[in-house]
Amino acid sequence: MSARPLIAVVSPGDETYRGYCLEQVAAAYDIVLLTGVEPSWETLFIVDHAVVDLADPVALLAGGRALAERHDLVGVVTWDEWHLVPTARLAHALGLASPSVEVMRACRNKATARTLFARHGVPSAASMKARTLLEAGLATMTLGYPAVIKPAAFAGSIGVIRVDRPEELPTAFAFASAGAHRSREDTGVLVEEYLDGPEVSVECVTHHGATTAVAVTRKHLGRAPYFDETGHTVDATDPLLAQIAPAATAAVKALGITDGVQHVELRLVGGRPRLIEVNARIGGDMIGRLVRLATGIDLPKAAADLACGRAPDLTPTRSGAAGIRMLYPDASGTLTARHINQPFAAHTPWLRQVQWIREIGDRLLLPPEGDLFTARAGFYIVTGRDTAEVNARLTTAADEITVTTRAAR
């Protein structure tokens, strides 16, 4: 028997984007897994598992109880956006540390979050809920143009679109509604004030109500009117962190979060932070890995520590920068070529990872027909001394990578 503490992980995610989370937690904890399919790559990092229908809250709870009967669990954690609420419910059923179910619901629902931000004086975007196209039109009469139409409770920028003129509203509302109806929690649509300025996120860790902003992530977005994220950079010495950390920590407090890791998204409007949303989990798109490469801070382990009622170690051990760029095709179509210059990759130590996620012959669909799950061919990660060097290296590496599609005839 291991002497290490044992934690349950709910929905580990896919190996490509979330494998590093499970690996880093496994370095300090024994893990049992609640998963929707039989484990494959996960088996290296776990001691037991239960396969359940993760979309069924009752089945998830039963699977968690069964694991708790076999093991002395000290915590339950997830980094999966879709399972924040069921994980909180499971933790409470097992008598383990967790934010409340109500707090997790508030984080998942953008309309509820906006209300709490306003109540606590956190600068955010003006927002109105719209059940119909008519209501969306009335909302734009109040909020004005440009506006943003988005699902009330989804993620990954799916269904999020900018509208500049009234004649664009019917198509935009249909696009947002299609995204909203993929949600299991709230199929409503929001019409929001467009925040014009650079988009960033603050990676936060909260313990016993005290929030520490550990890094700022500068985001790069794709072509308008959509909001697909095409890349991110993290710099351990970014001066922007001190400027925007107070707004991020105020947003976490407004939602009632007392423990956990948060990915807080905002925009800088006239140089001042305005909140977009608080995600009560580690950021996607490998942001947790970028944070570790740049600062040495281990966000997956911090999340596990907090789930077990322990204080995380947030001491930086590095001072550098890291960046990721997503590989999108120029146009939708069948993937016909994807490769990197092998001599360049073999002799470039700052190129930390090149990851393909689609195969030759796969269809790649950009918005509005597709989303990030259908559009990306892969990604690559680089490191450097600061943001300027990382951006230069991202550009250098891009010239050595090819993604080619053939349009359907």
C-alpha cells in the first residue's frame, strides 16, 4: 500500500490538452479516476477507476461513492468545465473539501456571474438575456452596437459572435443559439456590450478565501466576428499582472469562491480591466503548462492540494516566458498535408512541443460551420526569456510548419 494521499479525479479530459494535468498530480498523489470510457493513456497515472456516464449526475455520484468505499479518499478534483457542478456535488456527498454547488453554478452561468459582479462593484460588461430574436433586438437597442451574442452557459468560445449592425443580428442569434443548445445547464443566450480592447486572463489560486494571482496570460484571437483563441503567452515578469490582479481577485470573491484554481478572463478597455468571466478550473489550451514553463508554479498540483484541504506551494522557481500557437488552416477543407521541418525541430531546444491532433484526410471546419474542436490541426509551444523573444520564436517556428487543406468540390 502506498503512503501517499489518494485523490479522485473526475473526467481527466483528453491526453493532448489535459494529459499534463494528470501527470503532474500523479507526481504527488495516488489517483482514482471517474471516467466515461475505459482508461488508456491514463493507466500510467492511476491506481483504480470507475467507468460511468459522466453526463448522468446520479451515475457519477454512484461511481464516486463506489470508489470511496474501496479507497480512503482525501479529495475530489476536476479540470473539466462541464463537470464542475457534479464534482462539487460529489465532494459534498463524500464529506470532502469543495466549493459549494451553488458557487460552481454561478461560475458556469454567465448571466448569474454578471449579476454578482454588478452587486459587488466588479467592472464587467453590460448584459441582457434574450430568449428570442425579438428580445435580442430590444437588448441591442439598450446596449448599442457593436454587441456580443453568446451562450449563457458554455465554454471554448463556442457560439460567441460579434454583431456590428442590426442586419447581422438574425444570423448571429442563430449561431449563438446553436451553441447554447449544446449546454446541459442553460440553453439561454446573452446579448452583451462589446468590450473593445486586448483580451487577457489571470491565473489565480484561492485558499481559505485569499486569492493569489500567479500569472497573466496574453491571448491572441482569430478573425472577427468570432472569438476563437489562436494562441497565448505567459511571462513571469509581465508588469500587467500587478495592474489587473485586483480586478481578478475581486471577481473571484464576488462569486463566493473560497478554494480552488481559477482562470479569470477579462479585457482591457482604455487600459482598465473589465471582467468577461471566471472559470473555476485550470485554463485550457495548455495554459497550465505555460505557467509552469514560465514560473515553475504547478497549477494541477495546486488544484489537487486545495481539493484535499491543503495549502498549495505557489513559490515561483523560474523566471521566463512561454507561448503556444494553435495551428489552423487558411480555409475549411480536407487536411492534405501537415508537417514540420525535422532538422529545425531536432536542433531547436526552445521548441518544447509540436502536437498534431488531426490526421491526413480529416475535415477541418472553421467558424461559422465549425468551432475550435473541428478547426485546429494541432499546436506548438516555445519558451524564451520574455514575451518579445517568445513571440519572435513563435513566428520563426510558424515558417517551419505546414498545414494544407483542400476545399470540397
